[in-house]
Amino acid sequence: MTNKDNWLYPRQRYYGRFTPENLVFNANLQEFAQKVSLISCLATGGKLPLEQAFGDIEKLWEKLSLSKEQLGIKA
């Protein structure tokens, strides 16, 4: 990753109980949070209609939920 990528798409280390599934889900969760933040900013700034923002976030949530289910993460 370049410095620009690190600034635009920051990643935090994972401190939870290590399993490959947990690590992958953590990466998916960070990506979800980053995309929700961008969508929220665009909607707040008037660059994206609220209905579209809500639909986009809903799709991202469904994708994250499916990821959790496929990885077999409980809780």
C-alpha cells in the first residue's frame, strides 16, 4: 500500500482471539465501516440522495452478515 492508500483506507490491527476466520471478518468489518463512513459523508454533503445512501448501506450490511455466516462466526 502506498502512503495515500494508508491515509484513505486506514487499517487497525486485530487484537481479538486469533483464528483465520476472525481475522478475515475483522478485515471485512473495517471495510464495511470505511464504506459506510464515505457514503454518510456523501449523503450529508448532498452528493448522494439519502434513499440511495440507505440502500447502499443496507446492501453492505447484508454482505457483511453473509460474510459472518459463511465464516461460521457466532455471537
